[in-house]
Amino acid sequence: MDEKNKSIASTFNTKIRTSWVWLVLAITVGLTILFYVSQKPQVIVYASFTKALSDYRLQEAHVMRLMDRVRVGFDVDTVAVQAQSMTLREMAVSYSREVDQLRNLGERAPSNETVNRFEKEVLGKVASLRRYAHRRTLWFESCTKLERIVGEQQDSRVRDGFREALHMARSGRIVVVGPEELQALPDSVRGPMANLFQENEELSMAWRSFDNDMAAAYSEDMGRFFQQESLDEMSLKSRIPMAFYFLSLVLLLSTFFFALYARR
């Protein structure tokens, strides 16, 4: 019995030393690696990050539509503006954390600087939007009071001129009223009216700054990154079946030749 076991062990050791066995083992390991890579849902992961950026852009567009109503004083709902802007803020913070988690897992992700700048820009923009909404609402309250006072002026030229100027300011445009025009108003109205047009100019400049949005630029950069990663991953996955079939064929032939060699 011992001699038989020794014979089997000797035969096994002899076969193990042959190149065919190592070739079969190497191909088997290669097939296992290919199967593992094919099962990693990287395309789905990258697509989810791309979709999250699309959701952010849609939310941002919705917030800016609400803010445009605030700008012109049409059907203003400050509660909705505050709530939707906070949703935008939460989406940016959540997205930044998820990208950090992806990077910590060892996967490819946008640079830490880009992600941090994106989050910082969004937080700054949301804070600016909230301040703008508050100031613009107070501005319209003051504008309504002054419109009422202007409407009581006896001089139709002064009355109509300031009504037109206030109407233009209500639309968010910058209106310049010189000292000569202001002199036609009563002393009690002259100062508040000048402050109103000055405040409108500052708010108009603040509104223009929203168009120069760096957060949008950073979101575009991250969107392109994840789209490119998705394309690269899809290209890689498309080659896996061909490699899998090729290695399977080589494994089959190697097994056949190994069996033939063992028989001889």
C-alpha cells in the first residue's frame, strides 16, 4: 500500500513539473480574473455619478427659475426658494462625500481639488442666493411704498418719470437717476429714492455674478470625467468575451495535449 502511495505521489510530482500543467493553471487563473473583472459594475457606478450631476443641474435650473421670479417680484415664495436652495446645497455635499468614498475604495475619481472646489462654489452660491432673495424682497417692499408716494405727486412729468424708472428697476435693470431728477421730489422722499436705486444697482450686479458660475464649470469637468470612464470601461468590457473565448480554447487544447502527453 505504501509503495502504491509512493508511486502515485511520484507520478503526481512528475506531472506537476511539466509545462502543460502550469499552462493549464495559468489559463485557469486568467479566466478567473476575467470573470471577476467582468462582474465589477463600474459602468453602473460611473453612470450613477453622471446621473447625480444631471439631477444637480436640473435642481439648479429649478432654483434659478424661482430666483428669477424673486428678481422681478412675480409670485414670490421665499419659503420655496429657501427650501429648494437648501436641497441644492445638500445634493452638492452628498455628491462630494460619495466621490470621496469612491476614491477611498481605490477606484478612479475626479481630483480631490476639483470636488472640493465644486462643493465650495455651490455652498457659496446658495448663501448668495439666499441673501439676494432676502434683500430683493425687502427692496420690493420699499419700492411699493415709494411708488405710492410718487403717485401722489402733482407734477405729472415727475410722477410719470419716476413711475417708469421704478418699473424698469422692478424688472432688474440698472436705472440711473441724476441729482436733478431727485431734486423734483420732496425732501422726505429724495433720500429713500436714491437709496432704492443704489440698492437696485447692487442687486443687479449680484444677479449678473450668478451667470459667471464656477460650480457649473466644475460639474461639467466631473461629468466629462465620469462619461469618459464609462466609455473606457465599456470598451474594456467589450473585449473581455473575446479574451474569455480565446483562453477557453487554449485551455481546452492545453488539457487535450496534457492528457495526450500523460498517456505517452
